Amino acid sequence: MKFIEQLFEGILWNTRFFVLLAVIFSMLGGIALFIVASDDVLGVAKMVYSVYVNHAHPEKFHEELVGNLIGAVDLYLMAIVMFIFGFGLYELFISKIDIAAKSGASRILEIKSLDELKDKLAKVIIMVLIVSFFKRVLHTHYSGALELLYFSFAIFLLALSLYFMHKGGHNHE
């Protein structure tokens, strides 16, 4: 009976390696987002170059430029979410990343518990939502004072959430 128990526990323990699928695909997703965001920034640089070489300043050029850059920042932040998620899963289920500890690099990717992983992910996701909000705000037209009041209130709530997010954190990465 002891043999069956040890066999079952061994199989059960080794199923944690299925987490490697999530780790690998999180890393691939993060890399893909970094590539797409970088391509977007390159597109913005080409657009700026074209505008200044041709001396043709298209209508709403600044709004389009800022919107595209904010979109790239949004993608970069989402890529960071994917990396934090992948590193966190690896450290929680498989093993500590020895090379990171030896290099003395930033401890931002070091995860000690599931709660710590959720906390780090939540902070970056909140930043993604804030960046997405400002991207949408760029293309919004306000027709009255009440809409501007709503906009001001939304900014106040975002600032308040950022304040509490940093106040509640134990360490600042």
C-alpha cells in the first residue's frame, strides 16, 4: 500500500510541470506583444519623418501620434503582465530562477507567494486600464459642462486609486 501511495504522490507532484505550458506561452505572448508594440512605435517614427520631410501636417496629426504611442505603451504594459505571470508561475510551481538571484538584478520578477503574484499583476493591470482610459479620452469630444465634470471625476478616481495602490504596497518596485 505504501508503494501505491508513493507512486501516486510522485505522479501528483510531477503534474506541476504542466504549468510549464502556461510559462512558455506567457513568454511567447509577451515577446509577441513587445514586437507588435515596437512595430507601432516604429510606425509612429516613420509617420513623423514623413510629415516633416514632406512638410505636410495632416489634420489631427498630434492626436493620432499620441494615440498610437499610448497604444504602444498599453501593449508594452500587457507584455509585462505576461512576463510577470510566466516568471511567477515558474517560481511558484517549478523552481526559483537561480541565474536571476546570482545576477543581483531587480527583484521585480521574484515571486514568493500566489498573493504576491496577484498583487503584482493587479498593479500592472490597473496601469493598463489607466493607459487604455487615456487613449479613449483622446478621441472623445465633450459637448457640455456635465461631460467635462464626469471626465474630471474619472481622473480624480484614477488618481485616488493610484494613491491607494501605492499606499497599500509593502515595497515599491
